[in-house]
Amino acid sequence: MHGIEIQFVGSRIKEIRLSMDSKLTEIASKAGISKGLLSRIENGRTIPSLPVLFSIIQALQESPMTFFEKLRSPLDAPFYFHLKEKEYGAIEKEESVGFHYFNIFTHSLKEVTFNAVHLKLDPGAKRDPVTTDGMEFIYLAEGEIDYLLGNDRITMQQGDSLFFDGRVPHLKINLSDRVARILVIYFLFNN
């Protein structure tokens, strides 16, 4: 994130909080963070992680779109968040062998939770088909896999993508001798 955006984030949080006539402790509590952390973010002394930033935005009862609408960056310095692969958190999912999931980003909106995950699928990885309460989009960044979707078997090669209803039983299969790298984006229904 560029310096101008770092200052924007903290001052925008403070602006919205003060317009709501809310105390630091109230917003910090709703966001699940300490009052001290929120104060440091508001004053530009620290940069919040994506999950913390989106928790604060939610605690402020704002949408990300309205939160960032006042941000104006020069064309040569666009606004962005950059996460290093080492910052992705490992996730334990269904009982399996050779499925290595890493959380990239998760955010809940009113009716849907957006979750981006990086999956390293080992050759010969094993698990049973699963279902997900939502829609899924996968992008095969590296390798070749077969995708079982209900009774269909779809062969995917590097660069292919697939969007489907996750409530249909599905399974990724790596029959090659190389690790497959897959970006999985979940749009989970909030019941």
C-alpha cells in the first residue's frame, strides 16, 4: 500500500467513527480488536491487515465500496493490497491426504461470504467428494487436474477455470506427477 493510502485508511476510519459519535472502545469491540490497535491505525502508526481492516469497516457499518469511494490515487500510484505467499494462513479442511489449503482473503457481506484460497494439490492426493453451501470458482494456475462434478469428469489444464454450484458433490484429482496450484474462490451463502 502506498503512503497516501495508509494515511487515508486511518483518517477515513476516524472520520466515519466520529460522524457516528462512537468511541474507540465501541468500534474496537465490534471489530474484535483492541482500543490501542484501533487508535494506532487511526493515527497512521500501523497498517491493518486485510481481515482487520474489513472487520473495522463492518464495525463502522460501511460497505468497502463506500469506505474507499473518497480515495483518489494518481494513475501511476494505484490503490492495492499486496499479500506475500508466506502471509497466507494454512487451513485444515476435510480429512484428506495431499490437499494443502492456504487462506488468501475472507470477507463476509450481508448475504454472502467471499473467501479466496490457494490450494497446492499433491500428485495422488486423496479425499472423498465434498459439497459447499455456495458457488465456487477455480482457476488452475499450474499443472493439470481432473475435476469430478456430480457425474461429470472435467479435465483441466493450466490456465483453465471453472465456475459451479458447490452444493453438487465435487472432487479435484491430480493424476500427474507434479503439484497442481489452484486458486479457489468461494461465494458462501450466509444462512
